Amino acid sequence: MTNDRISRIEQQLKQSLNPESLDILDESHLHAGHAGAKSGGGHFVVTIVAEQFHGKNLIQRHRMVYAALQDMMQKEIHALNIKAYTPDEI
């Protein structure tokens, strides 16, 4: 199930933001017993590099990622740690 979630996260971010680089780490196992884990939501770290972030501040970048994953939020994703960069920032 986790691999399915990672695949869906990857697919939705690629479709919406066309990243140059994308890394998704599942940290759900670190949160066993946590309320979000009990309800089935996973904890993920997303590191994404996309030209679309150029000229956007941190909050705008996070909103773009959340918008791309909106149908998964609060159901399949309980927590999301986002590291969003432009290609120039790497």
C-alpha cells in the first residue's frame, strides 16, 4: 500500500509541477501509534525541484504541492514535510 501511495504522489506531482527532480520518503513507520497512523494516513517527506517554483516564496511553493496532492490529503497522507526548490537553488 505504501508503494502505491508513493507512486500516486509521484504521478500527481509530476503531472502538476513537472519537476526536474523528485524524491519521496515514507516515514510512516516512525509514527506508529500516532493518531494519523491509526487512521491510515502516511507520513512523507517530499523533496522537489521544479522551475515552476521560480519567483514563489516558501508558502506559495507549499500550496502548489498541497494543491497537486489535494485528493490524497487527510486520507492517504496525514503529514507532509515539503522541501521545494528551484533548479537555481540546488
